[in-house]
Amino acid sequence: MLTIALESPLGADLTLLMSRHTADMHADTPPESIHMMDASQLAVPGIWFYVMRDGAEPVGMGAFKRIDTHHAEIKSMHVLIERRGQGLSRRMLDHLLAQAAAQGFKRLSLETGSQDMFAPARGLYARAGFTECDPFEGYTLDPNSVYMTKTIA
């Protein structure tokens, strides 16, 4: 049974998710273009971190970070590779959209990679109604980044 719940990113059983996410982000992206947050950076006020579990096993994660009163940013979306192709990424994205709207945010934005390995993620976001936008909240133009946004409420 799949569940998604608000949890601490510092959970001991989240090591595999965190390490796989880190490895993916470093696989094809220059260090200066990596904008991921580690577990301790995600464990602060103003960030909502969710874990998707199949029974007790963590299989996915996602978070959003407050930018201002009406705008938040998706961070650390990841589903274990062996669980991809089952609609879990869309389920997590839909959950993040609903939770961000419930917190009163009106806009949700994200930064993802421009490399081929990120094409499935860009497609997922586009199918969910995100459109490309200019860099936001401290980001700058970067050939390794694609910025996307969506009005949610």
C-alpha cells in the first residue's frame, strides 16, 4: 500500500533515497549547476518534505520550499529507479501541488536539468501544466538548467 506523508528528511531509513538522488544529480551536471539540497538543508522551517512509502519501504520523496507568501519551489523530487514507470512521480507531484495549495501558495516553480537524463522529469512537469520561465529566486541563466512554473490557486 502506497502512502505519502510529511516526514523529517533526516530519517535513518531515507539513506538510499538521498544517496540515489545525490548520485543522479552529480551524474551529468557540473558542480556549479547542481542546486539540490541535502537532508540537513531540507530539515528547516519553510520546507515541507514528504516521503512516499510502499508499506514501510521509502520509494520516493519530494519537497517544496517557501520563497515568499504566495510562491514555493519544488525540491528533491526523486523516485527509486526500480520503481519508475509506475506513475509514482506523478503521484508525488500531484501530492506536492495539493499540499502547496493547502498551505496557501499560489505559484509553484522548479529548477531541473537541461541534459537528456532530465527529459522524463521535464515531460512530467509539462504534462502537469508547468511552463518554462525565467530564473527565479536567486537562480541565474545556466545552460544546464531549465526553470518551470505553474499557477496553482
